[in-house]
Amino acid sequence: MKLQEFHAKSLLRAAGLPVPPWSVATTPAEVRQQASDYLRDGAGRVVVKAQVLVGGRGKAGGVKLAASADEAEAVGRAILGMDIKGITVRRVLVAPAADIVSEFYLAATLDRAAQRILVMGSAEGGVEIEQVAAQRPEAIVRVHAHPLLGLFDFQARELAFALGLGGTHLRSAVALAKGLVACLLANDADLVEVNPLAIVRERAPDGTEGLALQCLDAKVTLDDSGLPRHPDLAALRDLDEEDPTDAAARAEGLSFIKLAGNIGCMVNGAGLAMTTMDLVQRAGGQPANFLDIGGGARADKVAAAMRLILADPNVQAILVNIFGGITRGDEVARGLIEARGQQSREVPMVVRIVGTNAREAAAILEAAAFETASSLDDAAEKAVAAARRATAA
Amino acid sequence: MSILVGRETRLLVQGITGREGEFHARQMQAYGTDIVAGMTPGKGGQRALDGSVPVFDTVAQAVAETGANTAISFVPAPGAPDSILEDLAAGIRTIVCITEGIPALDMLRVMPLVEAAGARLIGPNCPGLTSPGRAKVGIIPPSIHRQGRVGLVSRSGTLTYEVVQAMTDAGIGQSTCVGIGGDPIVGSSFIDILGHFRDDEETEAVVLIGEIGGDAEERAAAWAAEHLAHKPMVAFIAGRTAPEGKRMGHAGAIISGGTGTAAGKVAALEAAGIRVAESPTQIPRLLQEAGVRPD
């Protein structure tokens, strides 16, 4: 689960990391009020940032600077309500604009292959790390942290020296790198990313200037499997940015992802669900969704899955592919009949049920006059043909 | 021979008195697996599976009294990592964890201890493994197998069943079928299992079933090119149509930052000389073209 920037910054600050002040506004008037407070306290300019989970908000015009309260309000009005990749901006983060001297990248993440926590740093901050990794992999410094003890001081020092953060910044760079790992461990995160981490020019109340390391942006992704033991974090899920179907699926205990095609898929098991989508495309169609009904699904769950699929107006045919192990084929067949009875509109359905109780399922499906298929390839082809007929009609 | 489990397996079932554990223990026993003990804390002294299996409070007791040498865990996610640690402490060195939903950091903490003990962990979030005709330690439906000489390793559950069924229908039997699990951190990698298949004289060819996310398939391809060239290998990768940035059911099945795509995996496998099927139903034919004869 991805967190919004302002939630991510709260977690960083709770882990003791240096994050400059920020506030969250939902109306242009609030943006104005918050901006004028920062400007009064000595900020030269403020930055207003759209709070959305999709990437590329800067390019989309969702991040703007303002030098006065009037300008901040106008910028706030422009960004709030803006559409970024299909997401309506409902909140903005307002913060004093930093006087940046240099930018870095620093992140802690799960290294699947090495089965360690990977800390990655780069002196080329502020740009996409994937871009750096592709063009100049030598510019990225990597260190593995211990899963129980976190990052050791000497590792953090090595990282800091490699990034050119020795000298006056060494102490704070070490604390930062260790804090990033601590933040990941404390929250069951699988990514804690600061980009940019920046050396900024700060003016103390007495007018003297100094340089400090600050986390100017934050990205945190949580491990969904860890959420049950972090109810406070689970509550931060942003339902506004989810397709309503995704939330409905979660409530039913189904794994559902909406896609752009017109052939609805209902499958048991994630690998088989992906394969079914792939075979639909191979047969010349486009899948409308990924849907795994899980192991041991009963008739009512099957009916709920069918409602989710039909909620998508693009769906013109449905492919049901069940390989019964724990899941019993006759249960699924009964669920399909129940679902068809409640169905809001007529959509052709192709059903393939093999494995546990497949024979009983076949009898039920035949009596109810469902179109059935024997092999996976056959099922995909029949579903694509059914969708074509429905489109033509 | 088969790998990891066989006639010598003396199985302990952790969580045998739970709904899932009981159901699958019964199926494993019916297949002929030697289930010597069950374990549920607080239910020691009871008997499970119609009185045929003694239940113990601790793994140590179960091992001391029955000589269990392999464990399978159906313990729910909050207690599953501990169930693995208890196996290690009691000297069990082959452990299968079926449980789904274990936080990745828990597995990150368990794995160094598994390695230090020299144990082999399969899973979590996996269907377990079956050596057809000898032992089933997991939840793979028993009816789909045929005993034979092709080893299979997969990150998936039902997709594995699909492939095994297609092989059996074509008369191609299996030596051992291993589901390594769909989580980002799993006990055994493709390479670990391929190593066992390399050393197993009965296994003449190998099928690898991968999916999007991570780079386990790419690593396996590079390893196989170097160490498994003498045994024909066929692969299938699920998720060619999966969008970037979305977790496709399995916690580990996610394309992020352009890495973990099906296209990248297919290319890596083909570069290693491994034929990749476009549909699971093609696998038996590709195996035969690689020289595998139906049994």
C-alpha cells in the first residue's frame, strides 16, 4: 500500500529524520492562510504540491511555487480539483520552499534476491532513480542492512563518504541512513525513499546562515501483509484514489485489479489468473480485469465476484476458469447459477471447471445450459468469440 | 529417487487440528505420506485423523517421540514464522510452510536462522511439493500426477496444477513437483530447487513456471545455462498482460520501475537456451521436442 507524501513525511519525522515543516490544505483559502504563515515566518517562497499517489505529478503541473499569499491561493485553486492521470486532486501539501544547494537520493528497500534490506544512495538526486540506474549504474551506492540490527554505523559512514557527505554533514548523514532503515523496520514498509534528500541553506533567527541535510520529499510503500499489525497505518489507505471496485473486492476477500479490456475473468489462483489474461490476449481479445477468487471459494463468493466483473460496463463476455484443488467445482457452478439469477444484464459466459468435483460441476453447468470449454486455450478462444459477437450485435 | 520428500519422509503437521491442516493432513495420509505426528499447542495428548496420529504440544516432543524428520506448517500468518523457528530448534531440516500473508520482514528475520541451521525451507505462501507415487507434503491435488522423470518448480499454485495435468494427460510423468511460493521472500529459490534436480538421477528434464516480479527467473536462467545444460528445460511465464505497479494477487508478483516484466524473463530464459511456452498446454510438446519421451 502506497502512502501519500504527507503521511510518509510523518513516519520519517517519527523515526527522527529531518523533515522541514509542512501542512495540508483542502481549499484555496487554507492554502492562502498556510502560505502567509510560512511567508511571515521568513520563507522567501512556498511550494504547493498535489497529494496524489500516481507518479509524474510535477510534470502534470501538480507542483508549483508561490511568492505571495495571493499567488499561493491562485496556485492552490489551480491544483485542487486538477486531474492527474485520472485522479482528482483533493489535497495539497504546503511548505516553505527550500533553498537547495545540492540534491541526493537515499532509500531503503527490500532486496528480494539477497533477502536483505538494501540501502541505496546516489549523489544524483531529484531525478528518477531508475533513470540513473539505467544510464549510470556506478552512480548508485548500495549497502545491505541487517534484518534485525538495522544499518551499522560503519556502513552508514561508508555510504555517506561515497556520496560525498563526509565533513560537516557526516554525522547527520549517518543518522539519516540509519533512520531510514529504522523507519522501514518499524512500519513493515518495503520502500522508504527520500528524493531529493538535499543540503539546504538555512537562516537562523539571529540571521546567521548554515547548511543542513533535509528530506524534501518522501515516498513510503507498506507491505500489505504487515498491515494487520499496524491498524493505524492501515487506516491511512486513500479510498479516494482507488477504483471503487478494488475496495469492494477487498471487502469480499477477493483479489481484483481493473484493466482496460472487455473480457471479464474469474479464476482461482493468482498465477492461473494472470495466465488466463495472457491467453485471452493471445486469442485476440483484451482482459477487463485480474480476479483471483482464492482457494476454497464458496457459492456466495463466486456470486460476489460476478457482481464485481459486471460492475464494469466495458465487459462484454466473461471467462470463468477454475482448477479445483481446495476449491470445489460444484460449489463454483452453483455460485455461477446464483449469480446469473441476480445478474443486472445479459453477458455471455464461458465456463471451464476442472479438478476437484469437476464431474458434478459439468452436470450442473450442462443442466443450466452454460457454454463450457475443455482446455484453457479453448476457453480463451470461445470467450473472445463471444465478446466479438456481443460487440457486433 | 525424488527430491526433498519421498518414502523416507516422516511428517509432522503443524496446525493439524485446524480446518485447513486437518483437511490436507487427511489427503496427504490418503496419498501414502507417512504422517507420524501432529502439533497444536494446548492439544497435546489428543489424537488426530481418526485416532491414527498423535498430537503434541511442542515440536521437540513430537520429534523425540516419533522421529519426525520433515514438517509442514498450516499455522496462520501471525504464528507461522515461530512455527518455522520451532522446527529448526527441534532439529527438523526439511520444512514446508503453506501459510499465506506472512510479513516480508518476518521472513527476512527467519531466513538467516534457516540458513545457519542448514535447513531447507519451501514457501511460505506455496502449495508444497509432491513426489508422485511416494509422498505428498502440501496441498497439490493428488489425482493430477503421474510418476515419471520430469521435475517441476513453480512460483504458483493452481497454474502448477494446470501444467502438471497437461503433462500427465500427455503421458509425461513427474519426479517431484515443487511450489516455491508467491511471496517476495521465500525459503527456496528456483536455483535451490534446480540444484536438487541437477543432482537427482531420476530427473531427466525440468519445467520452470515463473511469473512477473523480482528477478528469480533471470537468475535461474543464468544458473541453468551454466549448471543444468545437460538436462532439457522448458519454461512458462505468467503475466505478459499484467500492468506495471500493481500486485497481481501474489505479494511478489509486481512489476516495479520496469523490472520484473514477463518480456524480460522470457528473453533471459531464451538467451539461456530454454524454450518458453506461450500457453501451459504447449509444455508437453516442447518437452517432447527437447527429447523427453512419454512414459
